[in-house]
Amino acid sequence: MESLRIIGTGSYVPPRIVTNDDLVKEGLDTSDEWITKRTGVRERRIADPDTATSDLAVHASQRALEMAGLTADKIDLIIMATITPDTHCPSAANWLQGKLGATRAVTFDITAACSGFIFGFNVAEQFLKNRTFRYVLVVGAEVMTRVVDWNDRASCVLWGDGAGAAVLTMAESGARLLSTHIHSDGANGHNIVLPGGGSRTTPITHASVDKGLHHLMMVEGNLLFRTAVRRFIDSINEAAEHNNIPVAAIDWMIPHQANIRMFQNISQTMAIPMEKFYITLHKFGNISAASCAIALDEAARDGSLQKEQLICMPVFGGGLTWGSAMIRW
């Protein structure tokens, strides 16, 4: 019997590695010990100046298509999750479509920050289950290092660049997407905000640049940390309860790669061994919508994920947004 399946995954990160020590050498008032202890990040990937979000997405998408055994012209829908599109118009998904040669695909972007990839899964689920489309490409891609304030040691150390992708369809084989769950809290969206560039601050002026309005800002960091942990826990419980699965029966947690201390808190609160958390944070940093997409592909390719294992993918991000996906591999 056909059900919603993930038939291919792919990921790509740019080759340039910037370590914590590199940031210190460049004059940032911090240390490798401080960054690692507070965040878990040891290094991150940074895209070259002439590389756009869709360029990263092309590589990840091609790898996902190759695993799925499909060519780009078979894709009916491309959903791009990003807060750093190439341009506001056309969408990053449009740029990706052209570069892939996915001539038949409908394309659009989703703006759900770090939760974007799972929001993309949820949207794809609706189109596939009602048989509007047959093959959907969901991509999370970001060039976060273009929107950070490199003088803000509390936040700039977190971010990196990269892309992850998955091909979804209704089929009888492949990893089964059991459920997706998404939520938003617009009343508190100001806690993670990129204020510049929208209708509130256009046209862009010298004053808006001088005020740092075109940098991603994280307000009330301690409160945001506690909120994120609570929403991660809520999302894991929701996915488990929806599928009548004990949390203890979940084999892998592949979360949005936000902060190692968050995972440690979740582990302790929910009695989930840290060994169940698949972590890429230490080598890639936080890549917003791409983080859990990249982690899923890495886990699939390095043999961590075994047939019939249960995977939960909890996410939290700006908006505020949060949610989860449950997968039977």
C-alpha cells in the first residue's frame, strides 16, 4: 500500500572552514573554549562571496535526485525553505528550478527560519496525499553568514552556510514519513528578527545599515533559550503521542542544530540518552532551515540510520516557529 515516502536525500556545505580559533585571530573578542562550552560549535562553513543560496541548493538537490533515481525534469514541485534567498524576487526556489532544469516544477519559498525544512515536509505532505503532484523536492538552504553581525560575539559564532534536500512521493518503499506537526507564535516573533530589507525598512539607507538593521538579531537570549527547549520537548512529545510511540522507542533524534546545551537539557528532562542525538553542530554550526536537512542526509549516508528505525526531527526557529516530523526509516 502506498504511503508518504522519502526516497532520496542530499546535502552540501561549502568547502571553506572557519574555526573558532580563526575568529579569534580575526579579532573577535572570544575564545574556542568559550564558544564550544556555550554552543557546541567548533567550526562552520562559509560560502564564497559569489555563491548564492540557490548554488548551494543545486548541489544538495542533485545528490537527493541521484539517490532517488530521478532526473530534475520529473519533479513536479520545489519547496525551498530559506530566510536568505538569492533575491526577494524571484524566489530562491525559482532560481533553483532554472539551475536544475526542473522545467515542469511549480516553485515557491517558505519563510519559517530554522523550522523551514519541516514546514516544507508538511506542505509537501498535503500536495502528495491529495495527488496534486507525484514528486516533490523539499530543500533547506541558507547563506547565514551574510546576515550576521561579525562584531557580536554572542550570535555570530553560531551560524554557517549550507543546504540539504529530500525527494518525497507516494510509494510502497522508502523511508516512511509518518507525520508532521507545525506551530507558530507571531506575537513573540520579535525575539528572532531580521528587521532590514522588508517593507518596514525600505528603501535601504545608510542609516538602516549603520543601525545594523540588516543583521539577524536575537533578543532576550536566556528567555529564547528556555522557550526553545520547551518547544523542542513539546514537539517530540506531540510526534510520539500522535503515532502512539513511547519516546523511549525513538531510535534517533535529528533536531535543528541550535545549541548543544539545549540538547543536553532535553536529554536530561526527557531521559533521552545523548547518544540518540545526531549532531552536526560542532562542524557546521547553525544553518537555520538547512541544519536538520543536512543532518538527515549525513545520518542516511554514514550508516547511522538502519531499516525500520524511528527518527524524530524536532525544530524551533524564528517566527516563532516549531514542530517535528516522525519517520520510519
